[in-house]
Amino acid sequence: MKRKRIIRTACSVLVVAFTLFMLQRLLLPKYVSDVVEGRLIAEYYAEEKDHDVIFIGDCEVYENFSPKILWEDYGINSYIRGSAQQLIWQSYYLLEDTLRYEKPKVVVFNVLAMKYDEPQNEAYNRMSLEGMKWSMAKVKAIQASMTDEEHFLDYVFPILRYHSRWSSLKAEDVEYLFTDRKVSHNGYYMRVDVKPAKDVPEGKMLADYRFGENAYQYLDKMAKLCRDNDIKLVLVKAPSLYPYWYDEWERQIEDYAKQNGLLYINFLELKEETGLDYDSDTYDGGLHLNLSGAEKITAYLGQALQDEYHLTDRRSEERLSKIWADKTAAYEQDRRKQEEETEKQ
Amino acid sequence: MRSKVWIGSIMMIALLCGCGSDVKVIEGDVAVKETAAQAQEKKQEDTAAEVTEEDTAQYSGYVFTYGGTVIGMDMDAAPIVEQLGEADSYFEAPSCAFEGIDKVYTYGSFELDTYPTDDKDYVSSVVFKDDTIATTEGVGIGDPEDKVVEAYGSDWTEEDGMRVYEKDGMKLCFILEDDTVASIEYRSTAIEQ
């Protein structure tokens, strides 16, 4: 009798847990047809983890650099762990998370995130954090990122946060209940359309141009983590014209790179060297590069990485070449599809 | 027993789903902006198209007046942009990932920024570009600190090195250099949420 009761109770618990699990799967945003950037972080885990270069940072990495070019031109196997408005503490913990799986030779970090010294926005937090697999890195990333209104438990049980989506569920919420659709090319978000940069506003005057202590603390931690793991940390400023990159910020990054012996590349100053044309190489008026622009600056970055760190050209590795042949086919297919759509408009 | 399990499950589902209407849905970052914008819009609708400086008292927070056009934070931007006429320059800044475009209109002496909510644009900030204009209370770039205190009092807070006067969910921000006003910005607090 007692045994029966235990079995019944266990079954009851299982049924309720299963129901909640299914509900949570259903209610979580799928980030497939829109706001696809929400899927970027999770896509990494399905990859074979043998990368030479890992990019971390905000939209200025995942929209401006193309790993396919690093492979095609230099035989460098790379991946972008970027997400929208990725804050520096999120970049740091994403790097910690990455090191659980692999140890790249170079980590490239985009420095725009230094402008933020405290948590900003829950919606962006969730796009950077929810895709991470559970680990201490994720726990710490959540703790470092939460705004005053957020609760840790809502990240553990996202159903607590998303239960109001029940009234706006779409067909894709069912279609992608247990399946995923790739939205990036090794973390790169491709756009082929063109919108020239014009009338880009200058930056507003700031009372204090110094980067915050918290931002510096995480940059120090990132530099140390790389040093401890014999990884070369490269700082970059992507050539995005907006948000405005102040001269005062530039000087601080230059000083930091010099003091810590880091390579720093500011692509805003390399228009001629990269051949970047803001009339044809951006799809949104100078905020992000389109495919043409991304391929130009990635080619420059690849040469810089080769010159500085003499990374091995791995194009002769049969297995990796095969993986990249498939990736390149998907990349070219996406390019053609987007070009056709652009022509129709 | 089986029926108890189902009743329990259904109750839990009802509990989780039923209270959804008052919780912000995280599919964009603008849902919380509605209250401020809608409240300001209502006041804007109540006022005639042609506004004078005397009308400014009807608005929430500090407002900026330019050539008879009253510009308040979280107000519907469309009629304001129409009244101001063609801007010297115009820039669109799509937000990363989310739909919607922040817009920047520059009118010589000031910059007007907007944020989108649903199908409308609302004023997010006004930034002074030179010393040819002044706030409705008469303070402009280049004025001494005393004039700021005279106009807005001593009830201010410091935020990122700025002197900030907060009123009705908006902020009036001054940057002072050597006791002189170097920058003036009206700012909606909706975009900070």
C-alpha cells in the first residue's frame, strides 16, 4: 500500500514536471523568423570545437566579421560568440564558457562595450544569456547582468518570465519546439543589402569620458584569463560609425593595449587600407557592415593575425576542409538568396 | 488519483497563463515606454496645433519651445517634426536585433531624437548644439551656473557627471565646465527603462 502511494506520488510529480517542461519549451521565444540574434549564442554548442580564433562582443563583431573569409583566405578556423548589446561582463563569462570546450589561440574582443559600466536592458540580457548552457560561467554572467527589476529565478525557470506569451504564440513556436534552424554562419549574421552612410550624427558631449571601473575590471579579467591560458587577446574597434566612438575613448584603449602588450586594431582609422566604402559596404547607414564590407575588413584582420601570430594555415586538413566546404556552400546559398530578394525590392 | 494530477496541472497552467496581461513581454525593449508616451500624447492632443510658450505649463516635465513648437519628452514626434519643417539632416539608427528605428533630426541649433513604440515615434531627447537657443526657462549654453540654480533651484542630482533635474518622468541634464553651462539635454526616462 505504501509502495503504491509512493509510485503514485512520483508519477504525479513527473506528470506535472513534464507539463511544465513542455509549457516552458512552448513559451520560450524561438528567435527564428524575427529577432534571430537571440539564437546566436546557443548555436555555438552544436559546432565542432576546434577553433583558432574566437570573437566575443556585441553586434559590431557578429555583423562585421566573416569567419568564412578567415578560412578561405588564411585557413583560420574561427567562430563569433557575439550577441546584441553584449556587455563586457557577458563577453568575459562567454569566454570562460568557451574555455570549457576549447582553447583558441586568439580571442578578438570588440571594445565598444567598454562604454557600459552597469546592467542595461533585460531583453538584451536574455538574448546573451539564455542561449548559454548552464555552468558557473552562466550563473556568474546572470548575476553580473541583472537589472534591478530582474530575478535570478526567472533565468532558471524562464516560464516565470515568458508565461504571458501564451496569447501571442505563433506557428513557429510549435514548429521549433524541439528543433532549431541555423541563423548564422559561424556566428556571423549576413546581410547583403546596401544603405549608404549619410548624415551620421556626431557624439553628444559627455560629462565624463572615462570608461567605468567595472568595465575596466572585466577587461583586466579578460586579459588575465587569456594570459593564463596562453591565448593572445586582440582588441578591435569595428568600423561602425554609430554609436559614436569618441577620441577620448580611443586614447584609453590605445593606452590599455600598450600597457598590457595587446594588439589593438581600430578599423575606423583603416578605411583606405581595408578599402571600405561607406556608400556601398553598409546596410543600415553606417551602423553595421553588409557582406561586402565584412569581407573586406575580415581579410585585413586575417592578414594582421597572420603577421602577428603566424597562425597555421589549416586548409590542408581534410576533415576541417570538408566541414568548411559545407559551411561555404550554405554561406553562398544564403548570399544568393538575399541578393535575389534584394533585387526584387 | 489521475484526475487529481490533471486538476493540479490545469490549475498550474491557469495560474501561469492567467496573469499574463500586466507583465512586460520580452519581444522588444520598448513595451514599458507606452505609459509615459501615451500620457504625454493625450496632453498633446488636448492642445491646439499652434502652441505658445504659455501653453507649456500644460505639459509634463520641462519642455523645450522652438519657434512656437513645444517639444516635450515622450510626445508624439510626428506633429512636432511637421511643425519644425525640414531638418538640416536626418539619420536613422535601427536598434540592434529589435524592430524599430531611433531617428535623429538635426535643426541647426539642436538635435531631436525619437524612439519607436508600436507604429509611432516619440521624442526621446533634445540636445542643444550651440548657444543661440535657450530653455523655456531662459538658460543656454555659456550661461553661468547661478542662472541654472535661479531657473531650476537646488533640487538636483548628479548622474554620470551631469547635473540632472528630474520632473514628471523626464530629465533636464546640464554639463557644467568651470561653472559655466557646456551642454543641455532634455531626456526621456522611458528609454532608460
